[in-house]
Amino acid sequence: MAIAEGADIVFEIPACFATGSLDDFALGSVSLLDSLGLVSHLLFGSESGNIDTISCISQAMMADEKSFSIIRSSMKTGLSAADCQETCLSAILDKKLYADCLGAVNQPNNILGILYLNALSRIQSSIVPATNPRIGQAYLDDSHSNMNRENNFASATAIRKQIHQSTNNSISSVMKYLPSQSYQILINSLRNQRPLSENDFWESLCEKLSEYSGPLTDFRLVTPALADKIAQGWQKCDSWTSLVDHISSNRISPARVSRCLVHILLGIRDDVVDNFVESKICCFAKVLSTSAKGNLLLERICSTSSIPVLCNDRDVALSPIAKSQLSIDLAADKLYADRRTCDKV
């Protein structure tokens, strides 16, 4: 879809970062772009639309040595990214500046933007950040009634919900919210296959939980309290979503619980991801698709990249740690492919 709508090249974020916390996601994304050796700017959407506001908050966090320890300890209690940032800022800023920042850190795209800038600073990247204002439906708003407001700019959350609630694979309800080529690609992909959801991987998760004999805290983001809730609750539930509902609370968001379950399912261990971060973070750059112009760009990237570039027709030697990171991606690919094969209509 991205190529059809004008992108020239699409890279895949390694699964260990793509499924991680917002902090892990931001670090993995920025590291990947920086490693290519050819990226000069990073453009992202935000509710603020003001790079100065986002930069000010990021600089305040990065300037205080206590920031990362505060955020890490907050994350271990199960707090959301917004609550972690709010806790951090309340500890390092004076009351007036904290009050000025509070509105920004409560918005999901602003939060991710701040973390992008934190990651750029953390790896000492020369990439220049910029932001466009998010318009239309709010990121977390999945209401169908709100999709028709704000010039028909529906949220991805609402569009996905409509697709999953569709009957007989009919997704005409989202047609006017998607570019025409993207809509046609989606129609073609669903012609003989209903859209998969997390519940399609419930049996695989149960198998993993029943077979794993070690502590669930081995896995990324799984705190002792969350591990206990998962261990005590999964056999009482009959689906992925019912387990998430059973465990989540005001302090632990459904998204956080679901990420932890994905990490258990894919075997993404905390120590392994920490090892990646201490190494090159992203250990390779996997190309998903390119345009004709992108093919020319890819030739340049192959010569400037500090990490191996993986393409279908390119044989590349990988280090042991890169092979370890790639093995997680391959396991995720196989799990998804097997589920789709089982569910063909």
C-alpha cells in the first residue's frame, strides 16, 4: 500500500522493537533509519504539530540523569507511556514548566514524537526531526460516528475496528476513508481470507504458556505482578481478548497486556532485547518493498549502511547477534503464515 501511494522504499522494524513498548519502538525505528547512512530528516505526525514544544520536553528529559531511571522504574509498575513521562517530568521540572508540558505528554502521537527525539539524542544521530500536525479523528478514537467528522480523516484504530466487524469480508464501510489504490489492495487481500485478529493466536499462546517452565518475567515488559496475573488467569479464559480484559486495569492498559502476551508467544526475552540495544539495536535492515526509484535508492543504501541490508535477491553474511534478531522475525512470519493457511476460505 505504501509503495502504491507514493513511498519509494519500505523497511521492516525488527519484531522485538515493533511489538515493544513505545520506548523500544522509537529506539528501534530511529536506530534503523540512522544505520542506513543516508537519512537526513525524520518526519512524524503529532497532535501538537510544533517541533519546538516536543524538542523542549525531550531536551529536558535527556538533560537530567534521573530521567531514564524514573521512566524505567515507572514502566516496571505497569504504567502507560503517558503516565511514565508525566511521572518523569513532574520529578525533573519546576511546577510552571511541568504544567505547560502536561497537555503535550497526554497525547499519544506527541508521546511517541518525544521518544523519537529522545532516541535521536541517545544514539547521537544527526537526523533532523520535523513534525506535521495530526488532523481528523484522534488516534485512540475507534467510534464509527466520529469517522465522518473532520473531513473524513478517520483514525487507523477506527478503520481496523470497522474491518474486523465487517460481515462476509465486505469492507465498503471504510472505502471513503482510504486512498483508492489502498482500498483495492485491501479488497484483493481479503477476497479469500478474513482479517486475522489476536484471538486467532490464542491456541498458540496457550501452548506456549503450558510448555514454558521458567518465570514469565523472562519476557520483555512482563513484571512480577503481571506474570502472576497471566499465570493465574489464562486457564480461566477462552480467548486472547478475554485474558486481556481479565488482566488489564486502570494501572495496566490493555495494550500493555497484549504486548506482553505477544512477547511470550514469540519468545522475546528481556535479556535478549537488552543485548540487542547494547549492540547495534537494529542488527540488519530488511527491505519489504521498493518502487522503481526506490531500487536506485537501495543501491546507494547498500553502500552507505552500517548494518546488513536484507533483500530477497541479496545474499548477506550475518553476525550471530543479527541471526538471533532475525530468528524472532522469522518465527513471527511463520506463525502468521501458518495461521493464514489454516484459515483460508
